Amino acid sequence: MDWWFDPARSYASNVEDGPFGAFAEGRATPETPATPGEMFLGHPVHRPFGIAAGPLPTSRHCAAAFRHGFDVSAYKTVRSRAMPAHVFPNTLAVRVDGDLAAEPGTTLVADHDLASATSISNSYGVPSRDPDEWQPDMAAAAVAAGDGQLLVGSCQGTRDGGDDHLVADYARAAGLVAETGVGAIELNLSCPNEGTGALLCFDTPLVAKVVRAVRERIGDVPLAVKIAYFRDDDALAALVRAIAPVVDAIAAVNTLPARLVDAEGRPALPGPGRDTAGVCGAAIRWAGLDMTRRLARHRERTRTEWAVIGVGGVLVAGDYEDYRAAGADAVMTATGAMRDAGLGRAVRATSTSPPRSP
Ligand SMILES: Cc1cc2nc3c(=O)[nH]c(=O)nc-3n(C[C@H](O)[C@H](O)[C@H](O)COP(=O)(O)O)c2cc1C
């Protein structure tokens, strides 16, 4: 397998030397439909499909993604300040029998045999370069989006004080992203450590403050939020009611958490606080599809207009079509694109779904 974002290398090496292999070269330009066929967040796009926040940490990666037909792709989440990555390794193969349960505390055996893995784990800690470095690079990535393509800039705040600090830092980060000229901004609300003992997306009053502060800072730039799997549908409905008037899209899901051990039952990742990691790929497809259906239903019930971005376990073009049928206005993949650089081209070859985006 040709890993253009290579789990066998450190995060720093992926940033400095990547992308790797044929993905990095210019020769794989997909057959481009004559005119963009759909609208997404006010932008004409060939296909509302691309690479989710994660495997594209530089403009070189983003430009390669666009060349390969990943038309709606996200620059990896940035912060308003520099932050180091967790120590290597960060991505392991996980062995899951069928669907990964959303209950906390599931233990999985993880190993380095990524070649055959359809589900992987990631534990990077959301590293970031300093804005002085990532801002010009993100601006270059936005320019790399061709006709019918859209760069999404993902960011998050950093908690180093009370809630007010966190809200202000989300607004600061989003403002810095807006200055780069991206076509849309996505707030990562599903990262551990930034909420009150849980993920920020489960703290509806705080999320409402964050999105209002961000909206005030970024003006009319289309705004998406990325959330985790909600087991409680009433809580999801409450979040939708609170933020629907402010956001343009809700993306789900981020990874599902699991405790990772090696074959001997020891923690699979080194260092404190890394017992649990996020699982992505085939084992969480059910969760992304379930959230897509429920978000579409809540949108209908609230009679509000915003887009659903379906994420999780999209490994082949048929998975993209399943998400569209479930109500997704756009679909994104991380694991699937890492495994198969031809996935953008394969989705380009699917027949156009009827547009419904706002
Ligand atoms: C290597 C890697 C890095 C990731 N980094 C981020 C990130 O910085 N921000 C974010 O919102 N999600 C991040 N994710 C989560 C993905 O965006 C996505 O939500 C998740 O992987 C599920 O999609 P998948 O099954 O297609 O991989 C990352 C995923 C991977 C595999």
C-alpha cells in the first residue's frame, strides 16, 4: 500500500517531507467533468467529497489532494499557537470484529501491521505550527484549490484557563484561519482535553458561546463544526437547536475512543494519558451514517438550513453514495484516502446525486 501520509514515520517527517509516493506527483489528474456539478456551502464543486481534517498538514498535501480529485478537502486542524505532537508512534492498526461499540472502555488489540488494516487508531494530540508558519501555508493551500474545489480550514481553541479563555482562543484561531482566504472554516469541537471533563461538543452552552464568538470574528465565511458520536439523541437535538442559527454545516463523526493494548495486554502507545486513542475507518462507518441520518432528521424537525458533512469509514465510492443517501450534503474521508489515493477519482466517476445544499 502506498501510504502518502505515512504512519510508519513521525508526524514531523510527514509534515517536513510528505506527501510520499505517487500521490505527491502531478501525474494522476482525474478526468474532470466539464463544469462543477453541485453547490456546497455556496461554492460550486465537482463532487462534495474530499479529505477530512487530519492527513493534510501542509499546502503540498492539500495541492496533491486537489490534483487527485478530492474536491472538498480540509487542512489539518491548527491552533492559535504552536503545540508539539504526541511522541511516535501515533497511528496503529486495530483489530475490530465488525462495528466498534460507542460505549466507553472498549479494549482493542493494536499493532503495526497497517497493510491489511481497514480500521486504524490515531493519537497525535492535535499538534500545530505557529500561526506565522501555518498562515502563509494555508493561504497557499487555498489557492491550490482549482475550479470546482474548496479548501476547508480546520482549527480549534486551546484551554489554558477558564471557559472565557477557551471561547476567546477559538475566535482567535478562527480569525487567523479566515485571514488565509479559505472557502470555509471548520471548528474541531470533538478533541479531548478542551471541554469540562469531556469533549467540548457535549457541553452545549459552551459550544453556543464558541460559535457565536467565532461568527462575530469571521463574518460571512461559511462555518462548520465537527462533532463526536452522540449516544443521547435529545442532547444532539439540543445542540442542533442551539447552534443551527449560527453555523452553516455540522460534520460528524470524529473518531470513536478505545483503549489500545498490544498482544500481551500492555498499553500500546507510550507516555502518560495515551491509554485511549481515537479509532477511525471501517469500524466506525455505522456511527458516521447514524449521525448523518439523525442530523438530517433534526434539521428537518427544526426547519433550519445547514449542511450535513458525513465522515467515518468511507473506504470505497459506494460508501460515499450510502452517505449521500443517508442525507449527507458532503462526505469526507481520512482513513479511506490514506489507504487509497484513487478514491477521489472513483467518487468523481459516480453519478451525480441530486443537490440539496443550502
Ligand atoms: C491521521 C489522522 C489525523 C487526524 N487529525 C484530525 C484533526 O487534526 N482534526 C480533526 O477534526 N480530525 C482529525 N482526524 C479525524 C478525521 O478527520 C475523521 O473524523 C476520522 O478519522 C473518521 O474518518 P475516517 O473513518 O474516514 O478516518 C484525524 C484522523 C486521522 C486518521
